[in-house]
Amino acid sequence: MKMERILPFAKNLLDKAIRPGDVVVDATVGNGHDTAFLAELVGETGKVYGFDVQEEAIAASGKRLAEHHLLERVTLFHEGHEKLAAKIPTNDHGKITGAIFNLGYLPGSDKMIVTLPDTTIAAIEQLLIMMAPEGIIVLVIYHGHEQGAIERDSLLSYCQQLDQKTAHVLQYQFINQQNNPPFIIAIEKR
């Protein structure tokens, strides 16, 4: 297949936006896969700020990062991503070049604990203020569950209304796949 699947496409977008020494955000650290990827991209002089409401996600991510000798580049917060403006030091505001959200629930955990449209939109709004020009936010939207469909609809509505003078917004998805495959919304700050 020549077209990139969803997760490789998300990583490709981030790879184009992030350079060594940059400041980035993993808004939903989950099991730490994206956090580790971001830590590799920013290199030894960069910073990754990671957020998750589930203690088990923070622990799993910390373990993964330690195993790959990346923990010193990452600050993990056992907090919701809607608190990122308050938690990320003000001297890093305006410097963020990339952020990723994997929305839905933590694989292999309680499926009742899910991301919510209000907190996700609040985090996006904060990031759009805190990001450097041409910084990119990647939303990977898993919508094959009841709350996921609600969040999908809210995010699509919100993103379609973003002023094009503020951000470019892209939707990337396969439209002929069954079972509600995930898709991406990418927001590039102007």
C-alpha cells in the first residue's frame, strides 16, 4: 500500500514539524509509545510534556521511557490535558512545535475512562496559544464506541470553525473501511 496508514501518517506529520531541541506535548500518554517517539525526535536537548488521567498510563509510560533511556527528556503529569497551560512552565509557552492526542480509551484498560470533547477542545485551545508558528497538533480519533462518536462530532464541528487565519486543518481518513476506523485531524498553527 502506497498510502500511509493512520498512525504512520500521524508520526510523519510530527516528524516534519519537530526538530532536536524542541518542546512538544503528548496529551494522552497511554502506554508511552508516542511519548517515546516524541522523546526521540526532540533529542537530548528537547522536552516532552506528557499528560494522562490514569495512574497506570503514567506508570507504563515511565517504565517504557526508562527502558529506552528517554525519561530525562520527559516530564509526565498525572493530570488531564485540559491543565496543560497551567502545568507547562511559562518559559516554554510559545515554543511548542508538536502535540499528539490519541483519543478514546487506554488499550487494555477500563473502557469507561475515555477522553471527553470539552477537555480535549480546552487543551487544543490552550495549545493554539502556546505553540510556535507552524506548530502542529495531531488528533487521532478513535470513534468506534459511544463516547468516541460524541467526541468525534464535537471535534469535527470545532475544527471546521477554526479561523483559517489562525490554523490550517486537515482531515485524513480511509472512507471505505468498516468498523469505524480511526482518522486524523491535524491542526497547523499559522
